[in-house]
Amino acid sequence: MSVEELAAVPGSRHTPGDGVALPAGLRAARRLMGTRVEVFLPGEDEFRLLAAAEEALDEVERVEAQLSVYRVESELSGINAYAAAGPVQVEPRLFRLLEQSLEVAAVTAGAFDPALGALIAAWGFAQGSGSRPDAGVLAAARACAGAALVELNVEEQTIRFRREGVILNLGAIGKGYALDQAAAALRDCGIASALIHAGTSSVYGLGAPPGAAGWCIAIRDPRGAGGSLEEVLLRDSALSVSAPHGRAFREGERLLGHVLDPRTGEPVEGAFAARAVHPSAALSDALSTALLVLGVPGAAAVNAAYPPAELRVWESCATRGEMTLTLPSEAPCGVGLGCAVTG
């Protein structure tokens, strides 16, 4: 399928976020996975770059068709429909993603969980801003949620659920996984330098732009001050940011968002935002979600489990009415609600 938007970038300004300078190259975009997925490729060979961009975006489209829980024909929907009745064969790449998801669930003590579909649906976040479910509905959903209810057979490459009602939802790792696959497609096309982003939450820097050490990503200040919190340098690595209020509703004085704490079944409260940088975009995606659930107390443990990761958590400071930046490691990082690419 052709790109939906295509433009040559003659060393001018490029605006996936706030609009900043980039070297000359080609930009291609397509609406995928509920957001705008964009590829920027430095260089002057427009036909070669366009062919590579098409391959990368086609790969994201393939991942969306496989992982979407909103398409009854997707492989993930098929798993959700039949895995409680018996083992279901899984495509090898998806099987590896499921293995990785269950590993992160174990390492983070359930702060990240790929089997929260029943809870997401109960809270109304699947396709809306949400509302509190009745106590009985919530209890029933919690009984059907959790990675412990998912069983993988490595030898047979199959998956089964341990009870009816379990629903896999890979929304907290899927975009990152799609960026990893897109980056692999670009490498297969001989591309050594590119920037790929999926909306304002996930971005992957392949190599570096000409004459630079890496892709410099500005993290937008979520307080609306118009500036950036920090800049993060990406080179063959990904940045993911998570925040609880992308889809949210008010319950009295509380703002309850779409990120759920798998351990309680309730929306996350406390951490305002979290970010992760890792060579794997899938892992950076999953870890930023886990950090949002764990907050400051769990950040050091996650960092120890994934040493290449650079992690940060922001928390609201109720006593001073402002946010505090917590630094669990010495690597230069930041956190925010959106990314603006800087060159």
C-alpha cells in the first residue's frame, strides 16, 4: 500500500511534534495503529528512500493487522477467541513477542501485563474515555486478567488460556514492537540512518543523521509551558513515554486514566509520567508502562533487571503542588507526554 503522505525535506523544518530542523531527506507517513506513523530518511536518492519507507510502513501495517484487538480477523483476536478451548498455533514472530511480554510481566512483578483485556473493557477504555464499572463487573474482570492465566508451549509454538474470558491486549508493547519491525525492514533495504515515530509516545532512532552523534529528541514539557523538559540522544535505540491521562474521566476530584495497575485492577495514581530508552522499542514501550505503575519505588529494580535501559519517573508532589524528577540512574534522560524531533 502506498504512503498517505510524502514529502521531500530540503534541510528545512520537520514537524512530527513541535517542528525542528532536520537534514535533507524524505518523509513518509501513514495512519496506522490509531495514530500517525512517520518515517524520516536522510539522503537525496528519493526513489531508493521511498521504496525503503514503503517497506517500513508496510511492516507496521502488517503488525497492526496481526495485533489489533479491534479486528476480528487478526491473529490476536483469533487467539482470544479460541485459546481457552485449547492450544492455538502462533506465528513465530508473534510467539517471540508473547514470550517477551510474559518475561516483562514476571520481571516487573505484574506491573506490566499483556492479559488485561478484560479489565480494559470493564473500565470502558477499550474504545472510550472510561467510567467506573460496577463492583461485580470489576471482580469478574479481575478474575479473567493476568499473565498467570496464559500458558506458552515453546516446543509446539502454541498458546492456551487457563480459563474462559482471558483477553490479550498488547497495546502497551505493540507500537514499540512495530517500530522494531520497521527498523529491521529499513536495515534490510540497506538504510543506515532513519527516524521512525508512532504518534507522540514512541520513537526509534536508527543510526544517526549525517554529521551527528545521534537523533536528538526533545521531550515536551507536559505542564504546557511551551518548552522542553530535556533532550535525549538516540542511536540504534528507542524512546517511549507513558502517561495515565491520554484517555481519562473524573471521579470527584480524581482524574482516572486508561493505564491500569494490574495488581489492583484500578487506574494508576501517583506517577504522573514515565519514560524508557532501550535498544528494543518493544521493551522501552513495555518498561515505560511498568514504571508508570511502579512509580519511584520500583524504578531501581526495573533498571537493574534491564541494564541497557535508561529510566525516569515523574511524580506529582502534593505538598508543593509541582512535579519532581526522580533519577534512579546517572544516564541522561527525561520524561514527558510527547516527543518533538530535533536535528
